[in-house]
Amino acid sequence: MFVQLKDKRQSAFRCATKLASLVVLMVVLLPSTALAHSSNSVVATVNVGSLPTGVAFDFANNDMYVANQGSATVSRIDSNTNTVTATISVGDGPSEFAFNPANKDMYVSNFNSATVSRISSATNAVVATISVGAGPEILAYNFANHDIYVPNDFSNTVSRISSSTDSVVATINIGPNPDRVAYNFANGDVYVNNRDSDTVQRIGSSTNAVVATIGVGSGPEGLAFDFANQDIYSANAISGTVSRISSQTDLVVATISVGSGASEMAFNPVNKDMYVSNHGSGTVSRVSSRTNTVVATMSVGTTPRGIIFNFANGDVYATNDGSATVSRISTRTNTVVATIGVGNRPVFLAFDFTSSFVYATNQFSATLSVISSA
């Protein structure tokens, strides 16, 4: 496994590049009916389970999945009809997803039961329940070794789950309160942030060991890979900064002041910049990948959190969980061009590559808002 490290990493990066090209092609070929709805409007509101949180697109069946924390279920939503076609019982407190392109199934972390459920995209059945550490939440797929990684908040570990055997093949001890995980397409390794020690740790995909511990700002939350400069970014909520970590040297090469409560990030492949939601200041910061400076600050709603890039219209969307809205930000003018009313406490977003809709989970309304990209 991973014997020729350099070749494998280059192969993983080529795979990612091909996937990105495919995404662009899909956007170009999107049917005209996908954008025929009223501009910046909620075209459907879908009732799901209690406390919906994570939402993800399934590239195998082209449907959307929602994790319902309060009802221990996952809702599968048909992208064509915007209706729930399956309600799947999983573990207690399902939180976040990762799609596995190797076996074409969906994985969901169950925060309260310390498990990960593998859901068949073909049968809507849980085909495996894998015990991990306490408090699993965010998941990531590793393109180098084709396995799933999950940080366990309460046990200070990361579990590596084999895609072929549905078993934990490594438990890696890391810093206190690990939260987010991100795959680095440049070096083929996985990065995890530790909120209580203000660090980001790099885990070798071939060794299952921590190969670097990098000090960042206070209260690291979001982690993201920048395809323009091939570095890792950490959003630090307490210090209101973003740390840029070199993939080559494992050093922080820039510390960029953004807004208060820097939380989530989204990379824009068109202008090649990074966007950061600042839940404490009600803003989104655009960070230049070239100059390591904030080139624009956009005021949005109250407590922005989830943020994504829309491949259909090239804009950025952010949920405002304190004002029950989603803000659409023009990446051309750096202005909010629409404020869309959704359900109560919207948290996370996902883009549908077949319909070009944007989906927002509304925790306190037990609904999913479907937003037109036109």
C-alpha cells in the first residue's frame, strides 16, 4: 500500500485534476431547464428529519443526502423531484458525510454513538457500521489510499477506515479536541486541526503517523486545500485569522487577519481565491491566494457559517444561521447580490451538479431549502 509514494501522489493529483475538469464539463453541459427557475429563490422546501445538519451530493446516483441529528436518520432526496425517496436509520447523532468514489457509497459520522455508517448508494441500506473513537464528526476521503478518515473529538484520535474491509485499519493519536480534516492533493496526506491546542497536524497516508505539528491561530475551525497555490488553510475562530500552511515545508507562511469568528472556507476555482465566513462579525472575507491579503470584505447576515462555491453561476453562497437567510456573493463585484430567506437556523450548504441547485439544511425547521442558481 502506497509503496511508490511520489508516483502515487502524482497519480492522486492527476485524478483530482481530471475530476475538476469533469465538473467543469458538467457545468457547461447542464441542461437549460436547470436554470429556468426564478432567480435567487427557494424553489422547494423539503421536510426531512429532526435537526438536519450535514448535506452532501452523491456522484453515483446524483441525489442529495441529509444527516438528521435529532432523529438518527439520513434522508435521500431525489434531485429531479426534490422529494424524500428514502429515510435510512443510522447511528445516534448523524452529523457529516463523505462520498467515496472508490466504492461509490456514502459515509456518515454518528457523533453520539461513536460509529460511522456506510450507506449503499444503490440500495439505500446501511451495509456496514464501523466503530471509531468518541465524538466523530467531519469525514474526508483520501485520494491517495482510497480510505476514509474521521477525527474523534472526545478521544483525541483519528480513525482510518478501509474502503475495502469496512474496518478501522489505524487509530492515530493526535492533539486535544480534533475537529476538521482535509486532504492535501499536493502531497497526498491528511491534515487535522486541534481546537484546544491551536495546532494543525499532518498525517502520513503511508505511515499512519503524525509527520508534522504546526502551530496556527487560536481556536482553529475550518480547513481547506487551495488548488491555486497547493497549500492548506486554517480558519482560526478565536484569533480571527487564517493561517496558510506550506505543503512543502509544514510551516505557516502567512497569517491573514479576517473577521471575528473565522469559521468555514470555500475555494473559488475561477478567481483562485479563498472565501472565509466570519460568524462573529457577520462578514465573508475574500483572501487572495497570490498576495495573502484580504481583497474584499462582504457584510452578510447574522452568524454566517456554511459556505460553498456555485459551479453554475460562479458565485459564493453563505448561510446566516442567526437571520434565517442565505447570502449570494458575486465573485465579480464582491457584493451581496441576493439575500434569500430560508428556514430557521440554516447551517450547511451543498451544490447539486445535475440540477445546479444549492441546498441548505435548516436545523430548527427540520427542512431542506432548494435554491435556484439562476
